[in-house]
Amino acid sequence: MIRQYELVDRVKKYNPHTDEALLNRAYVYAMKAHGGQKRASGDPYFSHPLEVAAILTEFRLDDASIVAALLHDTIEDTSTTRQEVDELFGHQIGALVDGLTKLKKLDLVSRQATQAENLRKLLLAISEDVRVLMVKLADRLHNMRTLHYVPEAKRKRIAEETLDIYAPLAGRMGMQEMREELEDLSFQALFPDAHKTITDRLKHLRARSSDIIARIEQALAKKLFENGIQADISGREKRPYSIWSKMERKAIAFEQLSDVFAFRIIVGSVEECYRALGIVHTTWPCVPGRFKDYISTPKQNDYHSLHTTVIGPGHQRAELQIRTEDMDRVAEYGIAAHPLYKDGASEEERAALAKDSRAYEWLRRTLEIITEGDSPEEFLEHTKLELFQDQVFCFTPKGRLIAMPRGATPIDFAYEIHTNVGNSCVGCKINGLTQPLVSELRNGDEVEIIRAEGQTQPPAAWESLVRTGKARAAIRRATRAAVRAQYAGLGRQIVERGFERAGKVYSDDILKAVLPRLARTSVEEVMSEVGRGEMLANDVVRAVYPEVKADRPVGRTEKVPGSRGLKHGSTLREIGPGAIHGASGSAIPILGLRADLAVRFAPNGGAVPGDRIVGIMVPGEGVTIYPIQSPELAGHEDHPERWLDVRWDMEAAEVLRFPARLKLTCVNEPGSLANITGAIAERDGNIDDISMVARSSDFHEITLDIGVHDLKHLNDIIRDLKRLDVVSSAVRVNG
Ligand code: MN
């Protein structure tokens, strides 16, 4: 375990202005906070944050990062609070430690390798500060270095996660050395036998000739220079993980795998690449089948290079990659990891990938500035990570990671899983707690969607609540289908009653037979058009039975009664322009409030259960329900085909509300409006809208749109209002 003064010395080497007192305070604080806690290795727990801080000194990070590293496990694992850290070390360090605590919580979530890319983005989105990410990577690196003390099952899980998430992330950020160490440590934990075989073999090869890499480098450089090519050559022994993954990929036995040395030859131009290749091939024998020209045929990820393997100086196989500086940059950092040019990728996908690759590129440059800059302090303080902040990443209970635009709701989440899940979704739990479906999701939330069996229709209003195009399209589609089905269902009832009126019996088969005569292709289409009022039921009947007479306008047989004196239970047959009316028993039942669908209530004054009602069907608008006293019905008297015999079907109606309009004349004095609204609320009436007109200095006229359960409820409210001293008259109005 390194000592307090050693850590300070390391920081001082690159940062002479370091705040020694601050580092010392954090050192002592973290040591005390972790107290007697032990690591799996048996070491004091404090050795871990200390080592993490030490790793960060290699990246020459600022004081805030070093302190955050020392404190990174305190909030989660000790009694320390965020507030305490803020008070003792300032808000900046508090925010860093808080970020690390958030990331640590993420470790507990189960995950799938196929979601790795999204998990990396989630990590970046949560980090918010590049220093949080750096501490997190150093934390992971130290945990990997001490992984052999951890029980086997946990060890494998951590190693897999490191291989899937953290090693590639380090690579994207341009930290190739850290990537390789993370890969090798993971490989060792996951496949200890394979790892040992490969390292033993490498040891053996190294023992045979210790300076082999330098000798091959020199030989290559000399030969190229003689032929007028200035090349930058770097050779290295491949890492065990990279050797192993090549064996896996190519299914080669280890005995055959002798090219464990790899050399990169960087030249000035494409032309020089090919010339260098020619020189190499005429100087040393090449291994057959190993030459690849990724310059004339680049890989899908835009990787350009020439590959070959030769039996080089000292009869040692050497794998060579020849490329230009530009090609090297792409291979190292750039879009190599992104299948930008994947065939069949949509414009949108390409744009997203390009954006991602720019994000990683930005991150890499940022880290370069930190690790190479003279004074990273100020730069770090003003560098905020804004990567993937426009996205939000949430988990299913099984650990699947779903990426959505920021502002997404559980409804979006449900539709991301599957359209059927979205359509049948009725509720949700976020992190185990029941929450409204319109909640805004946050990074790392675990979302459980509650579905109702038999529910297939989302409320149309969801369309305006969701953020993803996928959810919006699905809701629109489902709503359209439901409206279509509703129209067709309504049309079917109208057609069946049309047949009944003509004394005939309807069946789908007889309608099918006359479809050509109606110039329609399906029964469904006919029903839907009748439901929309675009085709007359009588025309359908007459297509089958031409002898049936056409509907004619018939005057009303009863005077329209006023809002008082309605007799309950009387039939509707005598009220409309009778042509379409059957027996009252065959009236079309109007279900509760499905106002989002084909049936709506009279816009001026509504209709409530207990009212005698009539449906008016206007082509393209569906059915509007009017109480029979509505003066607006007069406007439809010349269109008997629009009149529909309807009745209330109110089994479960108590909870529903229906619209009605009241007109009040009331005294103009302070508090009168409060009296009125109070009286309505007292009776459990619901006020939807109020408009007020001053009639004189003494009186106001108020128009009130209210929601009531039925006619009795409405009349109770009217009676209560009339009793108020401030109200001089209260009447229901229609239209
Ligand atoms: Mn840790």
C-alpha cells in the first residue's frame, strides 16, 4: 500500500501547485471512513481507493480527480453522505463522488453482452464529467488487477463485463494501453488455462531471442530506406488476449500460431504502401494465404491497410501492417468500431453512427489534452461531458437495456419492447415503485410494464405524450384501426336494422353476393362506410332487395319537448323523422364515454343519461348524440338518412361523466362565483368550462359546461344552484 507522502510526491511531480493539504485531508478522511473494512484480498479496504488514485497520477489528473478517487466508494459503502463531502471538500468534488456513486449502482444491474454498446453510452451519459469516467476506469482497472481474490462466479461476471463494456470504452477513448490490460486481465479470469498456455509460449519465444523485436524493426527500416522509403516502424509482442482471439476467430491451434510479433509500418502515401509491400515480399519469404489488401477493398468499418506475414530476420514470423498516417488514425481511434457504411443502413442510422463516432472522437481528444497538457486543472473544470445526454437508457426487469430519446416515458419504453406490450400497457413500476405512465424516465431506471389481458387499444391521447416515433406510429395505427372497427361495428348495427325495417333478415353471405353491385370489395368496407355515413343502409338493403322503397323525409310525429317534463322509459320511435326507426328494443346502444372514437356528444350542451337521445350521422364525422330537445336537430330534419335510433347503455356508467351546459343569471357581488362553483363541487359536479358576460352593473350571465353522471344528477345541481341567494335563474341549454 502506498503511503500518504508517496501519493503526494507523485502528484507533485506533474503538478507543483498541488494543494497538499487537500490531498492529505482526503487521504485521512477516506482511511477513517473505510475504517476496518477489508477487501477480498484481506488488505484494508482503503488500499483500493488509494491505488485508484495512484493509477490516476499516471494520467496526470488534477487534484479534484485524485481526491474523488480517494473518496469514490465512501458514499456507497460507508456512512458518509454527499452533503458531508460537499462541506468538507467543496461542491465540485462532491459532484464527482456523486457521479461515481451513481455509476456504482449501475454495477448491480444484470446485463447482456449484446447490449454492450448501449451500456457504454449509458456510462457516458451518466458520467457528465470526463473525470468521473477516468476514475471509474481506474477503479475498474484496480479491481481487475486484484480480481483473483474474488469468488469464482463473481469473478467471471466482472471479467465478462470488463471485456464487453470497459475495455472497448477505454479503446474508444484512445487509451489503448488500458484497453489491453483490461482485456488481458479479463481473459485470464475467464480462461485461465488458455491464458497460461499462451503466456508460457510467449516466455519461451522471448527466451530464445530477447531483442527480436528491435532486430526486426531495424532490418525492416534499413531495407525500406535503401529503397527510398521513409517509414515509421513500431513492433511489439502481441498481447495474450489478442493472440487468443485470433486463434478463436481463425480456429488455429496454438502450435501453428507462431506470428506473435506484429509490426506497423507507417509510410507517406498509398503508393508507398504498395512499394513497401513489394520490397518486403522480395526480401523475405511471405507466408501463403496471409496477404490482405484492405486498401483496394477496405473493411466495412472503413479500415484501410495492407496485411502480410513474412518469415523475417532470424526466421521469425512477423505480421506486418502497412498503411499511411491517415489510415492509422482511423484504425486506432476513429470510426473503426462503427459500421458506418453497413449496407442497408438507413439515412437515420448512418447519421446516428456518425454522431456516435464524433462523440468518441471528441472524448479521445479531450483525454489527450488532459494527459498531455501542462496544466489540466482549468481545462478539466470547464469540460463537461455532454455525450449521449440527449438519450436516456433504461433496463427491463431481465436486464435488457433500452435506449430512448430524453424525455421518454414508460409508454415509450413499452413500445420499444414490443408493439403489443405498448398496446396492452396499463401501468408501470419504476425501480420497484408504482409510478404514473407519464413519468419522465431517468438513466439507469428499471422499468416494469404492467399489462392488462385483453387490452389491445391504447388511449388516442397517448400520441401526444410519447417521445419516440415508434410509439407514436404504433398508437396512431392502433387508434386508426379501432376507429375503423368502431365505424364498421356501428355500420353493421345500422345495416342490420335497415334489413329489419324492410322485414328482411341480414346475413354476411347475402351482402357478399351483391358486393359488385355496390362497387365494394368486402363486407367490412361496406359496414365501415355505412358507419361513417358515407353510404346509406337503405341502399345496402336495396342492393339485395330492389323492391324495397327508398327512405323519404318524414316529419316528426311528436313535438320536441323542453328540458322539463321528460318521461323516462318512453320509446324513441315517435320522435325522429321516423323512416329509420325500428322498435325501441332495436335502438343502437351507446356505451359510456368513448368520445375519442366515432361517437361524440353534442358540442353545445352535450347529453346526459336520462335524456332521450338521437344520433345524427354526418359523413366523415361519425355519430353525434343530441338530447331530443336540442334545437340543433332542426338543421338535420331534411336529412332523414342521418337520423339514428340510439339509447343509453349504461351498465357501468356511475363512474363516467357526461357533458351538459347551464346558463345562470347571477348577482354581481364579491364571492358569487365562488358560491356557484362551491355548490357544484358540493354535489360532485365537474366544471369543464366557465364563461361570464356582464349584462348590467348588477347582473352577470354565466355559461357553465359541467360533467355529470346523469339527468338526475344534473337536475339536483340545477336545484341547488337556484337555492343560492346570488343566483336569480339557472337553466339547462342545448345549442
Ligand atoms: Mn471502487
